[in-house]
Amino acid sequence: MGGRLHLAVFLSIFAAITLTSQAQYLLPITKHEPTKQFYTTLDIGTTVKSPLNLLLDLGTNLTWLNCRKLKSLSSLRLVTCQSSTCKSIPGNGCDGNTCLYRQPTPLGVTPVVTTCRVVQDRAAVSKASLPRFTFSCAEEKHLQGLSPPVAGVLGLSPGQFPFWRQVTSAFSIIPKFALCLPSSGTGHFYIGGANYYRIPPFHGGNNPVPLTLTPLKNIGSGDYLLSVQSIYVGGSPLSLSPSLLEGGAKLSTVVPYTVLQTDIYNALARSFTQKATKIGMFEAPGHAPFTDCFDEGASTRNKRGLMNVPLVEIGVPGRAGEVKWSFHGSNTVVRVLETVICLAFVDGGKKPKESMVVGTHQLQDYMIDFDFSTTLMAFSDSLLLHNTSCSTWPSRK
């Protein structure tokens, strides 16, 4: 009986993920190549719409932006300090009767930002209108470190006021969203149900891209965390103290390359180097911020964009035991010179706040789906394996 129930629950979850839903909202994702930052474009304003570029941040709760970039400030409504909205925002404060918001900058430029007044205005999402979008007005100096096209930060945390939750609550749709970060071109940010799991050809074909489910860990922490059971290089598990993996892996859309605690990094780099030399790659001098680099040698990029380098995998909990999240060549290494590639992981020191932070280079060209109706995350294989990518992925018509 228990086995049947477990199977029924899994099938219901699978159906919820794969079935097409009419309640889908779509925004573009653009990569600013010089800074490796990813942003979306959102129209804000009741009478005069202002398209603003906002950095995607899985760690920010309430969206904040430079309100001076808005074409009209007349439609902004102040959130009062005594309102239920203000009282529900973690980190709130007051200036008289005006609600204030404090949030650390995602890039760590300053320890804490007072982003001034909390306000509300209308926002356009796909062809729909979010009538009451709550966000905060930041001062110009707090935008330091953001790429030039960006005017603020779009909050996507698991908290109470991220943008995705405001949309799903306003339209009474399933509380989920998905990101497809592009390595180039324009990617996709989906809110609510979607029909984006198809393999080319898109016209006349209906093959779903395989998805793997894993539970989100401790979402009350304000971060997206995955339990990590093991790490593999070229199929071989790394010999690591279990305590190094206890904190799990934090997912980030603002960290460009995965950051690892020193002992984890050293074990990964040592194993990767051993296996890389066996397939004809030669060690080369490091190129900051990377310390382990190689002359490509026998490694060549195939027509799908993948390079013949050792596979890096993270073992996470699955439906019936450990499953592997696999990072292939294009997500494992980065090209720094014409014939030189580097291991695209960074040593984060002996005592970092998090032992493992998965960065955007590793997330590019994967479909990542966060479903809060089940507290599960679904991830695809590299879309390059399916002869497509986030930038060529079809949007819903």
C-alpha cells in the first residue's frame, strides 16, 4: 500500500510538471557578457510604462530598484509603516509613517543597504497586468557593481515578497517558476505552469526533455539549498569528509562560477587534472580567478557545443535514492585563450559562509524549475545534449 501511495504521489508531481498549463507568464533573460550578470526586463508604471532591466537574484526577497529610472513617479503609492504589507516584509523599518526596507546587496558591495521607501505600482507580465507590485526604491550608490544596463535587483528568493510569489498570488496560479539561463542570446523566465519541456523539432514533435526531481532543503533559510550526498569527477566519487557536504549546495544567479570550500575544491581539481591528462590535456598556467588550466590538446568542441573533458557530477537525493546532476564540458570549463581552458570552479577559502555555491556558468543551458506546491526542484540535462539551448528554446504562443 505504501509503495502504491509513493508511486501515486510521484506520478501526480510528474504530471503537474509536464502537463501544459494555460497560466504561464514569460519574461526574457539577457546575459551581460562582460560582467556575467543575468537580468530580465520588466515594464513598471500605471500610465506610462518604463521598461527596466533588473538583475535576477535568488537570494533577494523584495525587489529594489532606482526609481529615478521610471518615466513617471506619479503613479507610485507609498506603503505605510502600519500596513500589513510593511509588517510582513522581513527587514522592514519606518521613517515616520513610511515603510522602509533593508537588504544586503547581492554582490556584497556594502554589508547592508537601506533601500528607502517601499512603494507599489502596476507591472506588466507577458500580456497580463500585476495591479499591485510591491518593491523598494534604492539610492543610486547602492547600484555599484551592477552591470550598466541594470537599474535594480529582481527578488526571486523563497521568501514572502519575491516577484514570482507576487505574480502567482495575484493570479491564483501554482506557486512555481523556472529559469533557463542562456550562454548567449535570450533565455526564458517562466512563472506558473508551462509547456517548455520539448525536444526539437518543435513543430510536429512532442518529446519531453527529461527532468530530475530533488527536494529543496530548508527553504525557510531564504536560500535555495540542495542536499549534497557526493561529488563525482569522471564517474569517480571524491574522498571528502561528510561534514564538508552537510551544508548542501546553494544555488545562485549572481555568482558567475561555482565556489567551493578549499578542501572540496582541491579534491575536485586534483581528480579533474588526473583524468584530464589521461585524455591528452596538458596543464597550463592559471588565469585569475582560475588556478587549474589546461592546453586543450586532444579535447575538442563537438557540434553540440560540448567539450571532451571529464564530467563533474553532484549527487543529490532523488525519488528512489541518489540521482546525479551532471555538468558537461561547456559548463565544467571556460575558455580563456584560443587553446587554453580552465576548470570553471573557484576556491572559496577554508571557512566560507557556504561550502558550495553553484554559479551561473554551471546553470547555463539547463532548465531549472522551482515548485513550491511540492517543495521540489526539477532540473534537466544540459539542453545542448538535446540539440537545443536556452536561447533557442521556443516561447509559448
